[in-house]
Amino acid sequence: MASRTRSAPPGRRKVSSLTNLIDTVKVRMQLSSSRRADGGQGLLKTVACMFKQSPSVFYKGFEPVIVGIFPKMGIRFTSFEAYKQMLMGTGPLTSQNIFIAGLAAGVTEAVTVTTTMEVIKVRLQAQGNHIGGPGYIPKYRNMVHAFYTIVKEEGISALFNGMSLTALRQATNVSVNLTVYSKLKEYLQQYQPAYTGKELPVYQTALIGLVAGTAGPISNAPIDALKTRVQRAPAAVGQSGLSHTVGITQDLFRTEGYSALYKGILPRVMRIGPGQAITYTMYEFFKNKIMADQ
């Protein structure tokens, strides 16, 4: 699996560059408050506001995404295959095994890489006039400066802010994603006798990857929106992670209502769906290549 992540950087970097633009829009939408008339709640208004501020705003948070994407995908698929084999034993592979292996892979991914990457990314993406008001001076210059400043001012534990929500998001996302992908792949192989026991054409792999990638964010949009709020706001000194999360959740429900949990769902689907189509195509290619070399 390590060879897979080393072999694909150029293409994956282009995909990450494009999807990061959409992800920044998603984060801005999730952080925009319904209490403010800043024109930032809708997709088009958010994009217009960001363009007005500066086109460079769309690239905020790009560094941690690039640094984290390779270990994140490597850990996801490697751990998924390992958990799947453990659950299977000598028996057949079931939908339940796939779902549980996906849950475990998502938690593994969140604990090892994703939470820290998300904290730094959200802090960088949240900076700007759209969030901070006129005259706002960015606190973090880049990924390294954000890492240093967060650790210096809040302690290293701040890099794991929102870990439980991140783990829950990744677990549900990966389990739904991989289950949908595996079942669609199995169905297409059975429906097309020429591909029974064989790999599907690239376009079919990309298509079911797109569908699976869309299913994940739809299933856990509220978790992602709440996670973004929690990771953007530093916890008070001595405040537990649970208290921090509960306080932000109560304030969100009290002031903005349940609908605020679905802010940013459209750009999130636009980002993850195509990204997963490419990811699964790469995954199948390199998995088959590795298996052929064994």
C-alpha cells in the first residue's frame, strides 16, 4: 500500500488542489452564523464573498491537506483490509464484516492522522474578513506557524480537539463509503458475466466510487458541521473536551436551530464524490498491481 501512495502524487495533488477550494467554501458556510447578515450562508453568496476578499482565500488550509492525504488514504485502505481479514477469518465476506471493518478503519484514520490535520486546516480556513470582520488580521501564516502557535498557546492536546467527533465522522463516512462501494462492485460483477471474478472497467470503478463517495457525507453531515465548529474554537483553560463540545452544540441549537447542522453539505458532496471516484480507481489499480507482483 505504501507504493500506492508514493506512485500517485502528481495526479493526487491536482485533485487535492481542486477539492480543497470546495472544502474551504464548505468550512466557511459551516462557520457562518445565521445571526449575522454577512451574506455567507448560501453557496453562491459564500463564494462571492470569498472572491471579494481575495481569490487566495480558496487555498487556505491547502498545506495540511496535501501533507495528510497520502498517510490518510494509506491508513484507511491498509487498516480496512486488515480489519476485514480479521473479521472474515475463514468464513465468507459479509456486508456486516465490511461495515464493521469500515467503522474501525475510520476510527484508526481519525486517531492517527485526520484529527490533527483537520484542526490545523479548519483554523487556517476560518481566517479572513468573512469570519472575522473588517480589518481582521490572520493569526496563522501557514501550516507550520499554525501548528507552532496552537501548541504554544493551547498545548499539544489542542491538536486533538474534536477527536471524538472526527472519529465518529470518519467511522460513519468510511463504513458507509466502503460498504456501498463493495456492494455496488459485487452487483456489477454479478450482473456482467464477463467481469465475474475480474476487475471492472475503469469507468465503472470511477462511477461507483462517485456514488459511494456521495453516500458518506450525506449520512453524517450534522457530525461534520459540529466538528468544524468545535475545532475552530479553542477550549477554555481547564475545560474538558466533552464540556467544550456540549457548550458549542447547545449554543448552535439555541441560536441557529437544527438546520445549521446541514450547512455546507452541497460543497462537501461536490468535493468528496469526485475525489472518491479517483481514489477508488487508484486503489484498485495499485491493489491489483501489488497482487500481481506477489
